[in-house]
Amino acid sequence: MLRKIDDYRWLLPKTGDMKVEGLVYTSGEMQPYIEKENVLNQISNVATLPGIVGRSMAMPDVHWGYGFPIGGVSAMDIEAGGVISPGGVGYDINCGIRVLRTNLKKEDIENKLRELVSALFDNIPSGVGSTGRIKLSVSEVKGVLENGSSWALERGYGEGEDISHTEENGRMSMANPDKVGHRALERGRNQLGTLGAGNHFLEIQVVDEVYDKDVAETLGIFPGQVTVMIHTGSRGFGYQVCDDYLKVMGGAVRKYDIRLPDRQLACAPVKSDEGRDYLGAMASAANYAWANRQCIMHWTRETFCKVMDIAPVDAGMKLIYDVTHNIAKIEEHMVDGRKRKLCVHRKGATRAFAPGHPDIPEDYRKIGQPVLIPGTMGTNSYIMTGTETAMKETWGSTCHGAGRMMSRSKALKLTRGRELQEQLEKKNIFVRAKSFKTLAEEAPDAYKDINGVVKVCDRAGISKKAVKLCPLAVIKG
């Protein structure tokens, strides 16, 4: 059972084989759901992993996942035999968010909104198994895996500034395409520049409220401004990488005599051959995801300019930032008063580094890292910033979204996609999707209240609320 520390922090005491305590960021309203959904058992299981330090943590959007909970954060001390686990990253490696600002105001696009949505839906492939305009050979896929966003930029998909406003500059240097299996390479050949399905989306939004004027000014944001949010990841390529390495890690568990409470936590020491191989393949998938979002963003800019009949310089569509949600990073953090090299797992969680951190773009360093928090269809999204509290408590991490509260199968039983589309359009939120089934699965009622999730992070101090965005139109797979 959870023990309340304060209004937004709840402790899971150390029991059994747990090496560290658990810590859940939540509110009194959301806490009963977390206890009911078997999430605490997963937090406890993660706390048994070799080399774990600090606490096994869960963000307020936490829900059940494969092995690790979605919304889980944990860090392993590499020199103390710390492990890397594909279940702590997830199947959709580098599922992430990017937000563009524009020079446009809501009134500028109101009469063109339906046309914009249809054009974006036509120009950006979406849906289950969707393939894109870009067809690659296996050797060309390896170029994407090595270079990430830079690969797209070199081929004309974007602007130089995009790189500096992308986490890791859109490229993890530890990527090793030679550690990626043939099936994954084949799946990556035709899916670059595709949105996919599930909870992935592209949304046209408007800046509804500014809470921190200094942050908004630094990011080039003003009330009434049109923004665009893109949410997708590494598609079938990343899924295959995860699937392949779960099998490898199953063997590694036996080889290194690692005792696990759940086989879905399959892992290997970071310093082992299996650990290094997975990190090389995972980073390759992360780079694929950044290139994927870069291409989608490029076509979004082109579509806006064509429909609005304006030049790119007048549209002013600049990337604010791009963050990853499902990743493991090798980072230095303070542990017991000294710097240690850790493998930080963020599964359904966002990096939230504090002001002054060298990994933040220089023009944003004074405000802290931008944190992009999407809502669900018809609900608000937020831009937050990283904090010193996050650095001290959560290895510089915070929430990543609303977090599911209902399974897709249950959502399908309770919601009709066509009716949901009609309800949203009555609110002047235009929706295009490949199927009504996808709309029903992603109904707002299937998720926690994004406002409550953001409130917990803000009040707990692990990220700071800066800007609220409201939806105008959305395309879904």
C-alpha cells in the first residue's frame, strides 16, 4: 500500500526483494486508480533490478505496461552492475512529441481549417501498417539509423535550426545499425515519414493561456497563436528491434544469473555484450524516429504554405522543441553526494532538465528544457519546463501525457467513433482518421484528466507549467 508523503508524493515501502523504495507522483483523486490497476506491483518489480539507485518512480500518468509501467522512471548504476531492459524503454522506441510555432493567429486559419486538415491527412500517410513517400534500400535505412534528423535535413526535409531544437540534436551517437536484425531493417524501408496509428496524431492548436511570460517570450509564443503538435515514433522498425532484443535478453538473464519477479523485465548488464548491442540497436531506432518526425514536419510546413497561399518566411513555422518519451539514456547524476554514470530508463516519461544544463539548447538554457505534454482528442495540451527539483528527485524526468485509464477494448465497447467525431465537430474541433475504430479507442474518456496530471507535476515541482494549448483540428491513424 502507498504511504502519503505530501499531497503529490506517495511512497511505496521497500519489501521482499526490492532494493529501493517506490515513489509515485499523484493526487488523492488519482491514487485509488493507481492502486487498483496492478501498477504498484510493476513499480515494486522494477525496484528489484540489479544496480537500481534512488527510487523506482511513477509519474502521475502511470498505467500498466509491458514489464515496466508506462510512466515509469528508473536509473541503474552502470559500474555497480546496472542493467538495461527493453521493457523499460517500450516497443515504440522514441515515441515522442514535437511542437511548431507559426506566425499565424486563429482567425487567420478559421476559414481554411477544414481544408488544412484534409490536405494534411492526404499528404502525411497514417494508419496501421502505413507506408510513406520515401522508399529506401537496406543500406539507405542504415544511413537513417546512423544520422537521424541530419539524414532528413541533408535531403531537404527541414531547416538547420531544427537540429538544435531536437533532443540529442536528433541523433544518438551510440547507434549501431550492425546490431539491428534483418526483419527490422526491412520493416524500416517503407515507413519513414508516416504517422502510424494508435495514440499517434498531428494536431493544429491555438495558444490559449500563458502562465510564464518569460518562457513564452523565449519560445516565441503568444496568446491566440497557431501551433502544430506531432506525435509519433519509430513505427514498425522500433517495434521489431524491441521484439528481437527481448529474446536476446531472455538468454542474458540465464547467462548472468539474474533473478526476476517477472520475465517481461528481461535485461542484461549495461557493460555486457548483450547490453551494448541493445543500446546500439535502440539508439538506431531512436534516430529513425527523429528522422520520421523531421520528414512529417517538413510536409506539414509545405501543406500549410500551400493551403494558406503564403511564403515559408511569412508562415514562420519554426520548431519549438522535440522530446522523446520511450528511451534509455546514459547520463551523469548525483547519487549519495557524488556524480555517477547511470542508465536512466524513461518509459512514457519526458526528460525535464533544469535551467543551465549543458544538454539544453543554448537559446533555451535560461528557462530549462521545454517539456511537451499532449492531451487527448478534444482536450488541452501543455508546454512545461524542467526544474532543479526534477534533477534532484527524478533524474530530470516528468510526465509525458494524460495516461490511459481504460483499455482499448473497453473504450470500443463504450464509444462509437462516428459519434465522437460529431461531438468534437460540434466543439469546432475537426477530425480526420483512417477509421472510426481508432477514434473510439482513443476517446478522451479512455484517458486521465490531462489538467490533473499537469497539476501534479507542477505542484510537485518536477516540471513547471508555462503554456496551455487548445485543439482546433486533429488527424489520426
